Amino acid sequence: MLDQQERIHLYQLANHPVPAIMPDLARMISSDLQYVMDSLHLCPSFIKEFRWNVLAWNRAACASFGDLSQLSARDRNLLWATFIKSKHRHQSQSWVVYAICLLGQFRASCGQFVDHSQPAQFIP
């Protein structure tokens, strides 16, 4: 949860090379994009970034998944919620198959950032 300058300072203190700078996608959610999601009244929709943090969502997503605004940033991470929060394990009849597929999708989506510490901490 560090900002970019704090992260650089931490790596320098630990005498480790600073990983490639990753984009701050949370700032890229425009009001137009939020408007499009909000107009999808019956379709739960959310926007996630490459680390699978949910950045934006609509009311239908809150009706389906709970009020996302009440969750911490960590709890809005799809991998964290799937593997740590026990309620998600019981929502799928074949959770193991779902979990394997989810991990494969995550690995594919963050492959370009494999050397960065944050996505790597989720990859088994």
C-alpha cells in the first residue's frame, strides 16, 4: 500500500534494485467509463487492473458481491478474496477447478510484470 516514492525508498533501504515502474491504473478510470458501467443496470460490472485489484464497479456489482466501497483495498483484490475469504470457496460447486483456472488467468494477465514484487507475491 506504499506510494511510488515510498516503494523506491524501501527498495533502496533494503539494498535491492527497484523493479520496473508499474502504471497507476486507478487514476485512469474516467468519468465516461464509470458512466458506461453505471448504465449497465442489470449487469454486474467492475474494472480490475493487472494485479486484479478492483478499481471501479457499478451498483449491480454491489448487489451481487456486496458493497465494494466498504471493503479495504486488499479485500477488493480478486485473488485475495477468492483464496483467503472462505465464503468464496462455497460459492462454486467445483472450487478447485475454478481456482486452477483463475490462477492461470492471473498468470497470463500479469506476465509482463513477473519481476515485480506485488504480482509475484500471489503466484504460487
